[in-house]
Amino acid sequence: MAVVEVETRSAYGDVAFQRWLKPLYMGTMDNPDGYGRVKGTCGDTMQIFMKFEDDKVKKISFHTDGCGSSAICGSFAAEMALGKTTDEIVEITGEKILEVLGGFPKEDQHCAFLAAETLQEALNDYMIRRINKGGDVQGLLNKISCSKSETDLKTRLNSPVSIR
């Protein structure tokens, strides 16, 4: 094992190290049902693409132009959302991603929050598209338990929506 790999495994732990070697769910997607793109404070940009079936995530992928830590966190955010309902996705936070990782260097923990924020942005996009297709607006708003997401969704409902 190369010195870089030994140092990385030591700093990030085995779970994150294995995902660093082989990030799952990496890639883009044509015609997603939900899409989020967020630029983090560190300058990394993350995108998450979701396809839904029966109100559950059927397919998900992510892309980042950032560091290995961003790729690890994006991969885990995607894995955590796969097969989940919109209600369950709302519960995925940066803290929960860090819990799954089991330890992450303090200087890279912001990547988990970038991944979670991007996931929530993709969820908001999906819900807005559903509303624009004639979905139950009040029912969807009642499903959102995160006040930031609800405020963002209400704001976006009152402004023109661009399809990416």
C-alpha cells in the first residue's frame, strides 16, 4: 500500500477510505426528476440527480468537481437516499452523513454538509416539479418538516421555475 493510502486510511477511517478508493453512485443523469447543485464555502461544487418511482428514489447519482472528501460525502448522501421517500430524505443531514462515516477529519467535515444541502436542493426541485405538474401543494408542504426547506419551497413556488 502506498504511503498516501496509509495516511488516508489513518486520517479518514476504513469506511471513508474504502469509499475514497471506489466512490459509488458517481456520475450524471439525463432528465432527472430532481436536481440540485450547490457550491460550498470551500469552492467545491456538488450536483445530485434523482429519479423517483412510487414516491421513492429509484436511481440517484452525484458529481463533484471537489476533493476526495466531497466525493466520499456525495457518495454516502446518494446511498442514504436510495430507496427512500421524500419524508425520509428530509431527515438526511450533514450530521447523519458524518455518523455513517464514523469519523472524518474536522477540516473536511464541511463536505458532509455540502452533500446534505445538495441532496435537499434536489429534493426541493423534485417537489416543485411535482407541484408544477398539478400535484397537491398543501400536501407537499405538510410533508416538509425542515423549516429551511419549507421556506425555500414557498419562496421558489412564488417565482418562475426553470427546468434544468
